[in-house]
Amino acid sequence: MEISSEDMGVIFLLNPQIIAIDGEWEAWFCNFSTASFGAQRYRSFDEMMEEILSDPEFIG
């Protein structure tokens, strides 16, 4: 399930097919900017947001 817009060059995805013991859905961060192109898998939305929001390049 996409929970973002492609306006910033990134996409946030949640995967309801993979659910952790605590009920969190697997999350993906897909970056289409030239500096950090790629996709990263996370165990949960919370884990993904903690890492992304601590990255000065993303916030900047």
C-alpha cells in the first residue's frame, strides 16, 4: 500500500502481507533521487520513520 506521493522523489510503502509479532506491517522506503537511489526494507513503519527522520539529507 503506497502511503506517499512521488512529488519528493521518494515513495513510502506498507506491506500488509508481512506482519510482525507486534502487529506492525513491513515497510519500504524507495528513493528515486540521484544521490541515494534504491529501496530499503524495514520491519515496521516506526523503524523506517526513525531512520529516515534522523537523516539530515532527507530533512534538509
